Amino acid sequence: MSRGFGVAAGLDPEVARPLAARCAELGYDSVWSNDHPGAKGLETLAEFAAAAPEIDLGVAVIALDRTPPEEIAADVERLGLESSKLWLGVGAGFSKKPLTRMREALPELREKLPGVRLVLASMGPKMCALAGSSYDGAFFNWMTPGFAAGAREKVEAGAAEAGREAPPVFGYVRTAVGPDAAERLAKEESFYRDLHDGYRNHFARLAEPEGTVGVAAADSPATQEAIAAYEALDTVVVRGLASASTEAMTAVAQAAAP
């Protein structure tokens, strides 16, 4: 299991750069950003790259209903991101036929983004199978260790049916550390639980109490123990739940370091 560290897009460069440098020192293999309507994840990755050019970069995920492949390619070029170091996560967003959208988008993504490793946002079994059969990786979100293990089996089955080796499986593990950890995790989770039907259906399948999907720990030993349970993931991307300051984000990165 390797480990990455993830943040929300739009993190202040004065925080993003020292955070990335510290993550490299701590032994993280990659640094990640999400992508949302208010900020582009690729721009946050450019700040990471400036401070920690030696480690991989990941964005998870860019919704194709909001940002088409040609715009993604233009951003990668504009920002000078090195294709060989980039894991590009993509998802269907609010597309009416998400599985069809992601299947049909792949040839264009390959054409527009040569050399970039394409990772598919995978929650349901059919999307997991598509990731296994066609993409360079699968990216899980909001899963328990047990659910992630079952989803990984779907990725592997899709790969086997396509006659190829299963791609790596990544996943965000929301992580809060300290006396207010449980409150931070519950707040983050409550937002996603009712974001749209995809998430509503996903949390219904999980059937877990609110505020329990992820890691809320008092200290580093408890954090490490909880993260270790996600053995179904090839790369755990620790999504730090902390205030957007260098000190607070670095504290979570240190507590969860590989």
C-alpha cells in the first residue's frame, strides 16, 4: 500500500507549496487535489509541482459534464504539468447516462491527453468493472474498508473479462485528527450524503451510521491503525480534514504519514 495526501482545490499557494514539500519529506508517493466549480484541481497541482517536483500528482476527480477533455488538455499544457507524473481522475458528474458517458469519453481522453494515466471515479459495480476493463486505475470515494474490498473485486473482474491485468486502485480516505476529529468527519460526510442521487444511492448501499465513513482519530497511532484497515487500496489518498493553514494541514499529513 502506498500513500498520497489530498486537499480541496483552490488551496492558497502559500499553504500548498510548503505542504507538498513536507509530504515529500514524509514519504508520500503523491499529492492530490479534488476539482470543483469554484477552483480547478489542476491549478492546485501546479503549485504542488513547483514545490515537490519529485513526486506524482493526482486530481480526483474532474467531472466531464463540467470540463470536457479538450479543456482538460489545454489546462495541462497551460500549467506545464508533466504528463508522465500525472494521475488524472475523471467522472461523469451529473451526466444522465454516466456509464455510457465514461465509456464513450475514453477514446477522446486518450487522444487529447497522451501519456497521462486516466483513473475512473468508481462507486457502483458497473463503473468499477469499466475501470478494470479500460482505464489506468479506479478511484474510490467514501467507502469503508469492507466495501472497498468488495468494489476492488468488481475492478478485478472487469479486468479479467477484458483479458488484462487489473489496474491500481486508489481511494480517498477522509482523515481528521485531534479533539474535534469526529465533528470534522461528520460535517464533511453530511454534505456528500445528500449531494446528488449517485451519492445518496451509494451511502444507502453502505448502510453505515452518519459520520463513520473515514477516519476520525485522536492521535497518530490511532490514525495509522485506522488507515491500515484499507488494505484493499493500492494507494490510500489521505484527504486531510483540517483548516486550510500550513500548520493544520501539515499536522494531519504527519499523523497519517507512511
